[in-house]
Amino acid sequence: MPTAIYYPIPLHLQEVFRSLDYGKGDFPVAEAVSEKILSLPVFPELEENEKEYIVNAIVSFFKE
């Protein structure tokens, strides 16, 4: 099951938005979250065993 970090660079610091003249520190929450967030597989078709796998993986991670 795929996981991903979709925005490792906050939107305001990406090249495409450079013309808006935002810099590091302008959106501190977005910057902090971009360093910590992980997108998990979540969609209606997830089977029960897949949900259990995801939950167990999260629990195991935080036990370490």
C-alpha cells in the first residue's frame, strides 16, 4: 500500500509560486507540517485487513 509525502516543500516555497515573493518563515505552520506529515492510503475500497495493517503500522511506529 503506497504512502507518500506529497509536499516535501511547502507550496509557498515551490518554484511555481516564486513570483508571489514568499520566503522561508512566511508560513511557519506549513513549513513545520511539511517536515512531519505523511499521507496514508485512505479510500472507501480499503479492505478490513488493509485497514488493520495500516493501523498496526502506525501503532508500531509510535511504540519505537
